[in-house]
Amino acid sequence: MVDFVDNKIKEMKLKGFSRNTIQNYVYHYSKFRSSGLSRDDYILSLIEKDYASNTVRLTSAAIQFFTGFKNEVFIPKKDKRLPVVLSKSDINKMINVLNNVKHRLVVALLYSSGLRLSELINLKFSDINMIDNTIHVKMAKGKKDRLTILSKKTKSILRKYVSGENYLFELNGKKYSNKSVQEIVARAAKLAGIKKRVTPHTLRHSFATHLLEAGVDIRHIQKLLGHSRLQTTQIYTNVANSDLKKIKSPYDVL
């Protein structure tokens, strides 16, 4: 069994699967194996337990990859929930409430440059252009490079910070883990008195939404985020409220 999984991991690497996808596939396949259920019964059990449709879809894909099952099984449609977005005031509180310069820089970069968590932890000081105020995001999602913006306020925090030897953010000589960044963000939100569940991706959502509300062309936002399809970026048109603020409820004009 161990050799089988190892061979499948090698196959995924050869096919260019991301490390995150590999970890998710192995995790969900292992859960399926330990359940002792058939593929269909296991998927059904997840649906009956009200697991998020995205989790059910990912589990089904993982099982299909490891087992070769190709017969159809009902999969719920992908969730189309609106992203959680914080106000500018809440973002400001999160950054300013942190005394640790490294932690302040983590939150500031995630928000002000719209970075994904994986992009942040792989960032090197040499990727940052302090003259042009840009950040070179290398080998991001889809194995693509892109440029994003470096905020002047973030740059002022960066000047007070001593970078790690290899990566911008390191702990005991190793780059930060996903969990470390997630804990920093969650702690900042708690200290700022924010009741919503805040993740690193919440800051990226907020970055995109605030740019859209400021009138930045959505195609520019698409490039900054590194989205392959404009359709992916257009979800932020549903949460940007600059136009909504101009609309009066009919009740208010009675």
C-alpha cells in the first residue's frame, strides 16, 4: 500500500500537480481507504453529512485518480459563495495592532500586494524591487510568474525588517509554514476585534475588492492576482459596494 501511494505521488509530480493538490489527494484517498466503504457509499456519506461541495468534488477526484474509477457519480455543483471581505478600517487595525515587525509585514504584504499564502512563504527579498515598487511573484499557481505592486506603506515596514537568509520569512533557518502565517493572520484579526473568520486569502479578497471599488480596471486586477480567466476575477464585482452605496432603497424614498 505504501509503495502504491508513493508511486501515485511520483505520477502526480511528473504530471505537474502542485504540492497542495498532492497533499489533498493523498489525504482524501487515505480517509476513503480507512472508511472501508465503496467509492459511491463514501461520497454519499460526505453528502449526507453536509460536507462542502468543493470537498466532495475534491474527494471524488482524488479517489478517481488513485483507483481509476471513471463511472459517473453525482457530485454537487461547486460552491459559489461570495468571498469574505474586510473593510479598510479593519485591515488597518490588523496591521497596526501587531507589535512584531515580521508579523506586521506578513499581514501588510498579503493585503497590499494581493499575495496567495504560498506566494508569501516562497518570497525572497531579491524578488522585491524597492525602486519600482513591484514584487516579482515567481512560479505561482499554474507555474506562472507575474508582477504585483509594493505599497509604499508596506515598504516602510520592510525597511525596519531583517530578511531571512534564503526566504523573506524564516523561522529557525527554515521558511515559514502555512500554519505559521495562518496563525499570525488569525491572531491579528482577534486582537483587532474582528468577529469574522479571517484567513490569508481573506486579505487577498479584500485587496481585489478595494481596488475594484477604487475604480481600477478589472483586467488590471486580474493581472495583479494572476488569474488565468477574467471570469475568476469577476466574482469581486458581486462584493464591491461602491455602486451599491449610490442606490437608495425604495423604502427610503416613500
